[in-house]
Amino acid sequence: MKKIFYLSFIYLALSHQVAFSQAKFEKPSLTHKDSWSIVMIPDLQNYVKYNRNQPILDMMMSWIEDNIDTLNIKMVVCVGDLVEQNDIINQGHDGDQSAQKQWEAASKSFSRLDGKIPYIAATGNHDYSIDMAGKRRSRYADFFQIDKNWKNRNTIVQNSTNEDGLPTLENSAYELKSLNGQDYLFMTIEWAPRDTVITWAKRIAEMEQYKNHRIVLTTHAYLNAKDMRMAGENKWFVYEPYSINNEIQKSDRITLPSSNNGEQIWQKLVEPSTNIEMVLCGHISGEGYKLDKNQAGKNVHQILFDSQSMGGGHRYGNGGDGWLRLLEFLPDNKTVKVKTFSPLFGISPTTQEHAWKKDERNEFIVEFSK
């Protein structure tokens, strides 16, 4: 009996040692030497609204900059909510930075990538202010202009206008040709896109010059954490010129006229297309994935990634634990490996065991139709 117990103890000890050795930290790397990748950045609002959290965002961007060659990164995509407030002066109770400082922090962080790689910075609901009629405005164009990053200038092929009729990057498209023989169009549309924007994007997707391109669409609010497209009216509020107990007062939520939710974006734009094959979004905390086929019978991979509630939450946390989503496009032009990594945890041996999310919601494989 003692001998059996001893052997069992040795087996358990060895099993634990093997399991521990398998958990050894591995830096992000490509699984195939000819792969290329996209980095997906979640909502930034909780990084930029606090002075203490802004260095974490800088570190995330530094990590991307350092790994452009290692991961053969071809595009960086942020899913919106670049700031918490678009235009407030009073810092209020949601952060200690004015809107000006928030926009400056977001723009400065992206500057690390300027001249090195093209990127898409989508707009989210927090990037807008509205009036009582629901007309939106944003300071986005003051901080994200086409000449900020000459890599964007070299790849932009289409753009539309904001609600004031001014040309901005809020609705724009970037072309990358012959990535392992496949041409790509990376398109972004504003949060709760207006009908005119849906019409614009649909026409772009249908153009003869892009019929053989694979389109990756980015928008802010599209899928929720239950893997369902968002429905219902798009609403936002007006900040009122009053603060009670350090809390800026807000109006009742106002419906945005002629705007579209996730399900409407699917029905009007994505499903009818023959070449929109991936949709990336944020807005809702957590992860989500939905696979559908468009009218051409092609797989459409719809991916939600938003870590703003991680790392302590909306008001008291560190902004989101530094999480990034890595998408590796294999040279078969069909397979994409999706992984979730935090440079914040990965930077120190003390925390490296937490640097990867390995559950099936955060590490999975998708396949495009051939």
C-alpha cells in the first residue's frame, strides 16, 4: 500500500512539473513564416480619461511598434471610443482629464505608428456630442487627419463626409494589395452610421475595382457579448451645463435620426455584399463572435473585442489591462488565427503567466470561403 501511494505521489509530482513547463511564457509570434497580421485595439476611453492610465496605452502602442516586423503587421484597427468625452471642459466624475487632454493622449499614442504602418481609428459614441435634435459633431477630425500618418495617405482610396458635410476619416477605406496574392480593402464607418453612410459604403463594396477584394469592415457598435447583432434605436445624451456633487448632469437619451444599429448594418450593407467577409467592432464589454453567410454564400466573421471593463472597471480600473487582439492571416488565404495578448502582463516575468487569454472566446480559428 505504501509503495502504491509513493508511486502515485511521484506521478502527480511529475504531472505537475510537465504542466508547469507547458505553461512557460511564449512571446507572440507567427505560426507560419509567410503569414501577416492585424492588431485589433479595443475601446480606449478608460485609458485616456485618467492621467494614471495613459502610460498603459503608450506601452500598448510601443509594443505594436516594436512588433511590426516580428508579426508582419499590415494594419492596426481601433474599434472606437477614442475618448470618454468629446468636448467637456469640467473633468467631472468620469476621469481627471479634460476632453482636450483625452484627444491629445489618443492622438499622441497613435503617433508612435505614424510613418510605420497604416491604422484605422474608428469613431465610437463617446467620440461624439449631439444637440437636442440628435445632430452629432466630433473633434475627431482635429486630431486624426490624413496627413498625420503618411502610411494612411499612401493607402487611402475612398472617404466620405461627417454630418456637417466635411470630408473626414470617420468613413474611409484603405487598400492593401497582394497580401499573399489577395487584395484587401479595410473600411471603417462611423458609430450608428447614417443612412447616407450605409449607401456610400454599399456603393464602394459594389465597385468593379473591388469585386475581387476581401473587405474587412470596422464599426463601433455592431455585435454584443451574447453573439447577437445589436438592435433598437441608437441614442445618446447631451451634457448639461450643471454639475451636482461633481457629477455633470446629462439629458434624457435622444434618438439619433436616420441612424443604423448592428442588425440594420448587416441587412443593408454586409449581407447583400459579395466581398465583406469580416466585421470588427467594440462598444460592448467582453468578447463576441458570430458566423453568417452573405448573399454570395461566403462566410462573414463578425468579431467583438472590448476590454474596457477589465483591470478594475469603468471608473476605478487601469483602462483595460492592456489587452490586444491579434489576427494572423495564414498564406493559404483562408485561415485566420485569433489570439488575445496583453503587453502589460507580458512585460514582466512576475505577470507573464497572465499575458494570454486561452479560453475559446479569446483564442480560435476562423476560415474564409474559397
